[in-house]
Amino acid sequence: MEVGQMQGRLVDYTKSLFMEGFLDGQFLQLQQLQDESNPDFVVEVVSLFFDDSEKLLNDLTMALDQKNVDFKKVDAHVHQLKGSSSSIGAQRVKNACIAFRNFCEEQNIEACLGCLQQVKQEYYLVKNKLETLFRLERQIVAAGGSIPLMEMGF
Amino acid sequence: MNVHTLLLPRFQKMAEKAFETPPRSSSESSPILASPMATPLRKVFNRISGFASSWGRKTAPRGGRIFHGDVEQEEFQYASTQCLSSYYSVFVARLAIMVMLAILIGLLTILTWHFTRIYTTRSLNTLAFGLRYELLQRPILRMWNILNSTSEITTAQVKLSEYVIKRYSKPTTQAEQVEQLYQMMKDVTWALFASRKALNAITINYKNGFVQAFHRDHRSNNTFYIYSDLANYSISTSESYNTKQLTSRQGWNDQFFHGNFSAIWYREPLDPVTGEKTGKALPIPPDDLINIAGPSQVPDGVASWHVAVSKYTDSPLLSAALPVRDASNRSIVAVVGVTTALYSVGQLMKELVEVHSGYIYLTSQEGYLLATSTNAPLLKNTTKGPKLMMAVDSEDHVIRMGAQWLQNAYGNKFPPGHVVHVEKANLGGQHYYIDSFFLNLKRLPMVGVIIIPRKYIMGKVDERALKTLVILISASICILVIGCVCILILTNGVSKEMKLRAELISHLDARRRAEASSNYKSQFLANMSHELRTPMAAVIGLLDILICDDCLTNEQYAMVTQIRKCSTALLRLLNNILDLSKVESGKLVLEETEFDLGRELEGLVDMFSVQCINHNVETVLDLSDDIPKLVRGDSARVVQVFANLISNSIKFTTSGHIILRGWCENSNVSSDSGKFSPDRKKSLSALRTKLKQHGNHMKKASKRDNKMILWFEVDDTGCGIDASKWESVFESFEQADPSTTRTHGGTGLGLCIVKTLVHKMGGEIKVVKKNGPGTLMRLFLLLSTPADGTEQHGQVDFAKHSVAVILALNGSMGRLIMSQWLSRNGVPTLEASEWNELTQILHELFHARTRNCGFDSHYSLNETLRSKVHSIQDMRNPVYIIVVDLGLLDLSTDIWKEQLNFLDKFSGQVKFAWMLNHDTSNAIKMELRRKGHILMVNKPLYKAKMLHILEAVIKERYVELQKRSTNGTKGTAKAGDSHECLEIDSSHFETCSSDDSDNSESGGTNSVSSVHTGDETREGTVKSSPSNCQTLKNCLVEFTHLGPEVNDLRAEEDQCNARPKLHDTEDAKSESSNSPEQHSVSSSTKDRDDSYTSKAANGQKSLEGLRILLAEDTPVLQRVATIMLEKMGATVIAVGDGLQAVDALNCMLNGEEYRRDSSLQERRNRLQTEISDSPPYDLILMDCQMPKMDGYEATKAIRKSEAGTGWHIPIVALTAHAMSSDEAKCLEVGMDAYLTKPIDYKLMVSTILSLTKRSA
């Protein structure tokens, strides 16, 4: 595939991510922070996010499996997940976390379980999307092109 | 009337249908229909409908209007149909009210009439009954009297007769005795008869048939004595009588009758008084004159009564008969009869009736009339002589009719006691009272009847009652009518008012709807513009990407650039519309952030000056020194205001200048030159009154953060605005001269936005009269200054540095303002507007030292200039700074190189600062740099740039003094670098500020221009230090990183942060550099820091040199924040939780102490002490929710450990809790500020800067 074409695809894809609400401005900021001094910054941060989130989601699943659910703990986990997801701009995960926390406050275990599923789903969705994005980027880089920067203020 | 109103419309509708006219065709519309057949009918109908409508209008104007529709009828059709129903409802209401009124009045009438009448009637009836009873009672009493007296006389006669007979019944004296007996009887009887005048007759009928009688004729007033012939009677018969009487009563009776018939009777007139015989006795037939009571009348020997009639009286007679018994009381010897005329009763009745009207009559039980109050005869003459008359046959018709009525009503069955009271008997068309009383005498029961005409008693009452009734009814009808009319008028008024009100309501409704729709419009526009902006942003972004692409041909590039320009213009337009609609729909909310007003305006002027140079217009910024450096407000909007104003001025100014003046209200009167003062004072007083008005709600605000009034003027020398348009230019879509649109373009939105924005900021804008051509817009803004931002930025006292400035500038206005400002700050200045002047000044100044210069002959400075020159020369060891506009050199030919060479001669004694144009060619710059002219700034020159020049020169001089002997060349090279930075600095301002306000095309294409300027500077750097394409920014980072203390820190923390690669040459330089030079570098970087910190979010490297401890557990956030901060030049040490943060801090403190003690590197003693004076970190970013120890605990611990040292490391909370309560909690535990996740880049930088600046 030609580099220009791939670049176009990347731009389109990125745009679609924004349009569909998977990502928000925070992700753009991340991208802007990436430069020659740390060229893999975005990938690095996002993979950190993946690791962190996997761990958190496991913890959450465990915590909600208990007989006596420690809602404080659950809340803390969700809070952390919310913080990290909002930091990379995973908007939909963040929104799901907000709903999750509301139910945590109500101590509504069924709704919490539902939310957990939703958070997981959103997380895997965004993970897939981001992985696809990075794969595209890698392809472009491999083909010798540069990664076009998105600078639109959505 | 009601019926009419009800019926007429209906009728009319029917009529309309019948005539098949279009609905609501009116009388006016009828002539249009010219059908000849219908015309006569139509006329009739018209007349009717006209009449009807006039009728209808009285009650319902709306209804009338329907028929009297005119041209506007169509519009009213809807309203009319609506009104028709309302008319009916009104009508029904009216009808109901009227009916109620009618009922009320009718009831009142009836009640009034009833009560008045009933009570009167009842009382009258009672009275009348009494009267009637009384009236009837009296004749009956009289009757009773007559009866009584008759019976008394009879009894007396009987007793006397008995006595006389007993005395003369001795057989011895038969013949004589009989004679004597009769004589005796005659005398006794006469006595009795004479004593009673009312007696008609007294008769004595003896057993032997002898009759003695006295008779009184009341009519002729004669008295007669009647007796029978004595010859046939002897006393001897009396014996036989006894036997006969004993044997057979029947035989006795026959004897009496027989004797009567056979006897001859005589009548002898008597003197009524004396009883003397007055005439001869005449024989008369028996029983001819009077009734002689015989034994037949007392068959059983008891008294009998009966009513009799006589030939000689016209009134009935009451006769009583009583037997006279002998001494032994065994046999009847004679019968005494007494006759009384009932005439007196009738008399009494007549008298009574004369007083009271009416009729009274007495009848016997059988109905024979005994007495009446009338003169009608009581007897009727039959062939057998007069007879008693029945009441029903009475000649008096009232009595007759009354009797008949009674008989009809009761027949023979009278109620018990025969008492009848009838109040209303209709007799012959008249009403009468009829009352009857029954007088139950044993032998002679009688009935008394009184008939009184009702008229007599109730006549007046009835009449009055009728009249009252009539009056009452008529009065109530009147009241009813008046009431109805009143109701009509009243309801008419009410309905009219209701109609008006309904109209008003509908108008209000319409207005509200209109307002709402206009509001919707604004909102729609706001939303729409946003929607439009988003794709526009995408278009521009993609175009930028395309432009950056290398594979475009020149043609394509030109086209894309053109598209880019057009899109920017379009975006600008959209932005304007968005702003306007945002303001109009009330969505615009002004930010409240700190910003450097001066810096923003300088950036603005920088940007516009590029545009102006092409137009041959000079842009000058003239801010007075008292304007606070930092103000709170919406920087973007403030900049937008001025950008719009300036671009507007540029549009209309072809030559001359545009001045942006600014001053602070408090001190303007004293500080200003006074040329505007009267004008200003006036506007000031107006402003003060205005401020007082909303002073109240501002008082609180101003107490907290110190509101200030900042005045600004935008003064241009353009075509000006006509005075009549001064107000209207601020309206939307308004341009002073519509024809200018062709030449200058524009939508007329700019000034409108300016006005609304200024108003929003609590200010005002207006056009002010100005001397000379052009426009002067004056505005003031109400901006608050932060409480800690009031300190004056350290003004260097230039006077003590003995600096003199020669301004060799093209623009006269900028030069003038600059020299005035410099003079105020104690810097002597000289001005030169062209090359020759400059040379003259130079010559004058340095003639002693440049004697061999060939310009002596042009020695022609004027006197004032010379005196100035001399005063400067008087200064001790002055530093001359010559600010030379590159435009002064003749760039068109190669002369400029010679001119440069000429100036070079002075380079030892003076410092040159070059004013470059934005399009100055690189060749010139290189040449200048080659010659050692390193102070270069872009036009225009304003205060801040001048300050930089002055500071740079002073510092350079200071450094030179310090290291004059050793590393002179190096120093200049270094200084060169720093001054290079100055140049970039200014160009950087330009791009940054234009980032914020994309209001001109040059601003819109900022990314392009910034790329270009970046290229230029890059080249410059390449020249000055032979390094590869490392940007200057990175160089600055290097300088910071070179700082030994940072290196040490890094070593100690063993931070794995990728250390940016240092450039070899830089490295080498840093290694070879000794301490003084190092100091110079750091000082220069510090200068930069100062300038950057004030610039807040605009600087990319604004956190240069800061050491920041980041405590964050989420790895993602940790990484992001680290990179963000490092990008801005800060050194970041990241830890995973609160405990580590506290440890890191403590270990730092210890390590520091250790380092100080061991004095491990004596070469940096000074720096060491510097470090130990300040905390190891400039700032801590603390996440609030962390494992092991959360942010709050950690902060508390840190604050505790700080307690003794006197440090205060600013701690900024990082939290995802966005509640204000969290903020309060953060501040409570000792944190200094508060940031929410996700981290906002700008906000973080500004927060960090405000904190570190304060602590530093």
C-alpha cells in the first residue's frame, strides 16, 4: 500500500474514533506531547493504560464477586480507572466509570455488575480501536512515511 | 329586545342562505352582485340586514361587525367566529341577569301588595263584622223590646180583667152587674191602652161573645172604641157556658164564632188623650177593622203570638193573645188580645241605614218580611186583603236579591243558628256583605239579615288596592326596564373591556412568540455556527497537513495556500457570526483568568504591524506605566476587542499611524500630557456616575479583587466616520459608508461584537471627536487585578545606569511616544528620522573621537538638539544605545553596506539595536550579525522591547566589566545568543498572540508564518554557532539541564527519564565554560524565565528550570503528566504514592545537608548555597487518591516536616473530584492549589507558574 494512502486511512480512522466518541481532546494532547525526544510516547502511555486497566478490571471483578462487597474499595478502583481513562482520552470508558461510581454510592450491586460489564466492553472496544490505530501507525512508519498529526479542535 | 337580538342574527343567517350569498357577504358587497333578478329582493334584504345590524350592534358590536365587514374582513374572520361564540355567552349571561332581576322585582311587588292589602283587609273586615253585628243587634233589640212590652201589657190586661170579672161575678147583681162589669172593663182597658202609645189595639173577647176593643189608627191618629151589640147577650148564658165548657170545648168554640158573625159591632171615635166620646157610634161589620183575638187563638190556654196584618196599617202587626180565667181558675172567661205595630222597628232600621248605608230586614222563620229598612211595602194586596210578603218577593231589589242569594246558597238548610256571614256576595253586579242572625223567640222565631254593600266598607280599600297594584306594577316594570338597560350598558362595558383585554393578551402572546422566535433564531445561529465551524476547522487542519506535505508541486502549493486563505476568511466570518449570536442568545460567558494585558496587546500590535507596513501605516502601542501587568478577565475576548478595532482602523487607514493608547483611570489625570484632559475629564465624570449606579453590586467584587478601570483609545488617521454615524457604527451589519464595502470589504459585524463584548466587561465604547483626520475610538474596560498582582514589575532605574538612547526611527509617532516615555524614565534621548540626521547626531556626539570622519561639513544640528546632545555628553561614562530602523538604510542599492561600515566605526562606543522589518532579507541579517550587531528586534518598537534592549545592554556591559580581560569574545558570543533569543522571543509573541485571536489573515495563517519565522531563526542559529538543526528552544532546555544542581538531582534520584540528547558543541561549551560565564548564561536564562512566567500559558518552555515532584499512582497519568511537564522544560521526579513522596522529600533534605557538609565540589560553592536556601523541589503535584498514603495525608506530613525550615513547597492537588467541597478539603490540609483530571495543559501551567513565581 502506498504511504499516502495509508496516511489518509490513518487520518480517517482517527477521525472516526473522535466522531464516535471513543476518544476526546485529551488524546490529541497526548499526541502533541509526543516528539523526537520520546517518539513512542503515546504507545507507551496507552499500553500503560492497558496494563493498569486490566489489573483494575480484574480487581473490580474480584471485589464484586465477594459476598460482602466493599463498595469503598470498588469505588476507589473505579475512580482510578476513571482517572487513567480520562487521561488518555478514552471518553466512553470514562463515562461508563462515572455511571459506575454513581451506582457505587447507591451500593446497588446489580447495577454495579452491569456497569462493570459495560466498562469492560467499552474498554475492550477502545483497546481494539487503539491497537488498530497503532498498527496502522507502525505500518506507515515501516513504509517510511511520517505520521500525520491531527490538529483539529474537535 | 332580547328576543330581537336572539332572533335577528338567526333570521339574517336564514336570509343569507335563502339568497345564496357568500358567507358574511355584507351590505357593501351586495352591489357587486349585479344579478337583475335578485336586485329587488336584495334591496329588501339589505334594508332588513341594515336594521338588524343596527339592532345587533346595540347588544353585540362584534356581531354587527360581522355583517358590516369591510376590506379588512378577511383578517377578522377568525376573530369574528371566535367572537360569535363569546357574544352568545355574553348574551346568555345578560339574559340570565335580566331574568333574575325581573323575578326579584316581581316578587318584591307581589309581596308589597300582598302585605299592604291583606293587613288592611283583615283589620277592616274585623271592624266591619263588628259594625254589622251592632247594626243588626239594635233592631233586634228593639223587636225584643216590643215583644216584651206587648207581653207585659197583655199580662197586665189579663190580671186586671181577672180581677174585675171576679168582682162582678156574683149572681145576685146580674143585669146591673154585667153593665157595670163592662163599664169597668172599658175603663181599665182604656187606662192601659192610653199608657201605651205604641199599642195598636187591645181587645177583650168575652165568653159570651161580647167584644170590647180599643184601636189606634197611627196614620190618621184617631182612636176608636169598638164594641159589639149587647142585646143578644145575657148573663144567664154564663151557667150554660160552665157546663158546656166542661162537656165539650168544641161546642164552646162554635158558639164563639157563631156569636161573632151574628153580632153587630159599633165603632165609637174617642179623644185620644182623654178617652171622651167624640162622635157617634157607627155600626161596622165584625172583624172588619181589626183582628179580635178569640178563644181560638188560645186553644190550650197559654199565651200565643202571631204576626198579623190589618187593612188599615201597611206594616205587619204583632199580636199576642192570653186567656182570662175565672176565680176558680178553671175556665176561660175572656181572651185578651194585644196588637202592636212593628212599624217602629222599621223606623229604627231606617234610621240606622241612614247613618250607615246598607239594607236590613227582619223575617219570620218562614221568610215573611217583618220589617225592612226600606220604604218598600211589606204587605201585598191580594184579593183576600193584604198579606205578608215573602222576603224573596220584596219590591226592594237588593233585599229580594239578597234573600234569593241566601236561599240559593243555603236553601232551607240554614246552618245551625241561622248565622251566616258572607263577605262577598255578588248581587246584581255589586258585592255585598250579607250577615244573618237568628232570633229564637219561643213563639216567634225571627231572622235578621243585613246587607251592606262592600263598597261602603271596603270601597276605598279596594280602589286603593287596585291603584296601588297598578302603580306597583308600573313602577316595577319601569325598574325592570331601567335595570335591564343598566345591565346592558354595564355588560357592554365589561364585554368591551374583556374584548380589549383579550386583544391585549393576544398581542402579548404574539409578542412573546415573536421574541421566542428571535431567540430561537439566535440560538439556532449559535448552534449552526458551531456546526459550521467544526468542519471548517477540519478543512483548515487538513489543508495545513497538505501544505506541510512535500510532494506538492508549486502550482498545487499555491492553490492549496489560496484555499487555506479562503477557508480562514470563511472561518473568521463564521467566528464573527458565532460570537454575535452567542452574545445575543446570552450564552457568552466571560472567563476570569489572569493574563498579562501588556503582553497581549504587544502581541497584537506586532501582528498588525506586519499588515500595516505594506500599507505604509505605522502601528504604535502607547501604554502608560501604571497599567497593571496582570489583570483578571477573558484574555481572548479583550484581545478580540482590540484586534477588531485595530483591523477596522487598518482597513480605513491608507497612510499615517494607528495608535493604541492605554492608561489607568486612577492616575491618568496626573500622568498624561494633558492634551486630552478636558475631554477625558468629561467622560470620566460620566463614567463615575455610571459606576455609582452599579456600584452596589460591584462593591463586593471590588473588595475582593480590586476592580480597575482601564481606558483605551484607538486612534487612526483614516477616512474617519461622519459624526452622525458615531452611534450607529456599533449596530450589527452597519457600516458608516456602505460604499466602502466594495473597497474595504467587511460585514459590519466587527464593531458590533466589540460593543457587546465591551458592555459585557462592564465598559463602554464610543467614537470621540478628534482633531485632524481619522477616527478616535475610546473605550474603557472594567477589569479586576489579582490581589497579589498589583506589585509593580521591577522597573530598572535606568537613570543610574547612565544610558542614553538615540532613536533613529522612521515612524514619527512611535518615535515621539518612545522618546517621551524614555525621558519620563530618566533616559536622555535623541531623535533622528533619517540617515543624515543620525549621522549628524553621531558626529556631534563623537566629534572628539571621530575627528577624521568625513562628515564634518554637514555640521548643522539645530539648537535644541545640540543642547540635548550636550546634556548627554555631560553624563559620566554614558552607554549609548542607538536604535536604528533598518528602513533608514538605503536598501535598494548597495549603499547600506557602506552605511553599515560607517556605523561600525562607532561600535566601540555605542550599542546598536536594529529594528527589523518582518520581511528583512536574511542577507542583511547575516551581514549585521557578521559585523557584531546582535541586538535585533522586529518592528514595531514598544515599551517592552525597549526595556529588553536596555536590560540587555546594561547586563552586557556589566558582564563585560566583569570579564573584560579574559573571555571577551566568548562573552559577546554568548550575549549574542541571548539577544538572538530576544529576536525570536518577539517573533514568538507574534505567533502566540495570533493563536489566540485569529482575526486577520496573517493571524489565521499563523502556523505557516510561524514555520517561516522558525526557519529564519534556525538559520540564524546555524550561523552563530555551527550546530545542526537543534532549535533554540532545545538549547534553552540544555542550559537548564546543564545546571549542575539539576545533574546532581538526577544522579541522586536515579530517575530514568530520558535525558534529552545534548548537542555536542553545546556540551563542549558547557564543559569548557567557567563559572562567571555560567553565571551569565543562567542570568540570561533567568531573564527569560521572568518574561516567560508573565506570559503564562503562551510559553512553551515556561516551566524552565523548575523541579517538580509528581506523586501519582496511576501509571498512565503519571506518564502523561511527566511528559507534559518535561515538555515545558520542568524537571519531573515521579513517585507512585504519598509515602514515597514524603520519603523523597525527606531524603532530599538529608542529601542536601550531607552534600553541604562534605562540600564535595568546591567549584560551585555559590550555587550550593543558593540551592540550600531553597527547597529541593519547586513544586509538588499531588494526586489525592493514592494507595498507602493519600494526597491529603502526604500533604499533612510534608507540611509537618517543613515546620522548622521556613520553607513552603507549593503543593498542587490533582484530583478527579470536581466538587468544590473537595477543593475546600485540599486547601484545608495545606495544599496551595487544585487541578482536576484530566489535566488541562494551560490551566496547569498557569497554576504552577503563579505558585512558583510567588515562592521565588
